[in-house]
Amino acid sequence: MISCLIKGGRVIDPARQLDQVADIWIDQGRIKAVEPNLSPPEAPQALDAQGLWVLPGLIDMHVHLREPGQEHKEDLQSGLTAAVAGGFTTVLAMPNTSPPLDSAPLITGLLARAQEIAGARLCLAATMTRGRQGKELSEYQDLRAAGAKAVTDDGSWVADSQVMRRILDYAQVFGLLPLSHAQDPILAAGGAIIEGRMSARLGLPGIPAQAEEIAIFRDLALVELTGQPLHICHVSTQQGVGLIRAARAKGLPVSAETAPHYLFLTEEAVGEYNSAAKMNPPLGTKADREALREALKDGTISVIATDHAPHSILDKEVEFIDAAFGITGLETSLPLALELAREIDLPIPRLVELMSRNPARLLGLPGGSLAPGGPADITIVDPELEFIYEAKKGFSKGLNTPFEGRKFRGRAVLTLVGGEIRYRWPNLTRQSQACL
Ligand SMILES: [Zn+2]
């Protein structure tokens, strides 16, 4: 089993209000102690983390790993490896695979396969409804017993309000967090980018921001009716932010996430039909971007998740209107978040809450903190390391990113899962010794 000492890093653990230079003693894959100047009796191998940040392992609660059914786009091996390279120790994979994850054997099988991969831990969301058809509820009790942590028909909104009401009630009974892809499918139908100036200029069919607003409004009304929790995925509009802020002020049990691309890019990124900037929900206006940044600051949005959506080149290098929605995100999320923190003065402990502690709490996962006794899931960040992002040098099969060639400062340089080094930045020179 794995034992080591991470020495002299800046340890940031908001769950314990810790932000200080300290050592972390890892014993048998778990955190044994976090204190300055530790000297464990057995003197395990040491890892010098001076000048680096030592964070609870990051958790991405919205990824598409495409297995089963579309392994040419991504599979568990490539996806979970890309995750640790991006600093994530746990990911929550969405169930809109082929077939969709709506049965216990599918969940059990994928979780077992993930055990054999030296990447991030895999958590799974099962479908909210059988076959993602939006009509009958999936078997929540069986899915929970098989290990599912959440339910969602992500990719589609459950438009039937009676069905959604029952989902909220049942998900709570079985300890599954419901996640809503809040977008009115009929209003959004046929759209390629946000409806507005850019869609008019390019002559592309638009998706009105109101498609998100209507869906969030309905979802929140049902949260109020049932009193049960709901998590809203990839919020992208100022209208959506406003509704969630008001609901939270009323005390409704609603949480929300946004993705890094909405915090940086606007509809302008589509430029001259650049399909790398085509995603759903679509990129919004500058006002949307500012509202999302504000929502992170005031806690309206409590999670940053990637919505990592890898596609093959063939899916993207076609006419814009026919190109697939979505971008990869696992290997750019943390560098973008670090850039954002500098731009808007977001304290790093707050960033750790958004990318580790809050997703852990929402999903009831053991990580999200560096408390002794917990799993040694740890992300070590070099905040000053500069690099130029090239998707093809990464681990995801998806090369579909609008951030190709971007110069970043700060990234994960070591990612430990259960005390084992699962990712190491190849040009790492400052570490004296490895754990293993
Ligand atoms: Zn979605």
C-alpha cells in the first residue's frame, strides 16, 4: 500500500479552514495527518511540494465519457486519464451513452471496468427516466444499489412536469441527486448558437436565452412544490442566474453549476463558423458571462463543472449547422479556473470549494477535503507553471476545443488518487523524489 509525505506545500482545505504551509502524511492510501513539520516514525518517502499548492482532489461532476457506444470519441481509459491530467481525482459521468445508463447491470459493469484503470475515480449518474424518454422513471432503488450517485436525462430536459415532480420526490427517497439539463427543447429546436446579433449576422438559426429561462423557471417551481433538492446543470444565461439567485434567497434547496467556457467565451467565439465554439447550451453574450462570474462570487452558482463533451473530427469538421454540440474540458478546466481567479479576485479556497468541496457534498462523496482519515485524493498545483495548451498532446480522444494554443499559467502537476500518483507533469523538475 501507498505511504508518503508531501512536504512544505501550501495546503488549502476550505472544509477545515486551512490555508498554510504544512506537510501531509499519507498512510495506506489515506490521509494520516496534516501539520507543519511532520516527522512520521516510519519516515516514508518524501515529496517536496515547496512553492506548490496542495488541494483536495478536484471533482468534475459533469463529464461525458461516451462509453458504452461511442468509444471512438472517448472511453473510460482515455477519459479517466484525461481527468487526472487535468487535476481531477473523481468525475461524474453522464448517462446519455448508447445504450443509456438506465439499468443496474450497466452501472455495475462500468464501475467494475473503471477499477482497472489508473485514472480518476468514476462516479456515475443514471438516467432519470427509462431510455431517457422522459416518460417513466428508471428503477432508482436498483440504480442506487448498483452505485449510481445521481440521476439525469442530461442532453434532454424532462419536459413533462408530472414526471419531473415524481423524479424529485423519488430521487430524494433513494439518495440520488437529480440533475437537470434545463432547456426547453421545443423553443431550442433547430438552433445552432444563441439567438441574437451573431445568429443574425451569420444567418444561423438561434436558440433564445429564454429556452433556458423557461426550463429553470419550471424546475424551480417544482422544487418549491416538492421541497426536494435539484441541481441545475451548465447554467449559461443571466436570466438563469437571476432565477436561481431568487430561489436560493427563498431558501429553496437548489444548487447550480456552470462550465469554464461560459465564464470566458461569448457568442463572438463562433467567429466565422468555428464549430469548436458550438455547444449546448450555446455561448451567450458579455452580459451573460458577467452574470455568471458574479454568481460564482456571491455563491448563487456553487460548482464549476466542465461538461466535457469529446467528439471526433468528423463530427465537427462539417457545415456549422450539422456540427455536433460540445467541447472537451477536462484538461483546460483548472488552468482556466486559475486564470479566472486572478481576473476576478476569487480567493483560491473559494475555487477549491467550487471544484472539490461542493461537488463532494452534493453527491455525498468521501473526498472534497484533506481531513485525516479520508482518502488521499490530492491535486498538487504549480500556480506559476506556464504552458501552451495543445489538445493533441493531451489524453482525451476529443480534440474539439476553442482553447487550442492558449497560453496558460498554472496547472496540476501531480494528481494522487488513494495516495497513488496517477498523473505527473512530464517536465517536473522540482520534485526530489516520487512517492512510488
Ligand atoms: Zn446537458
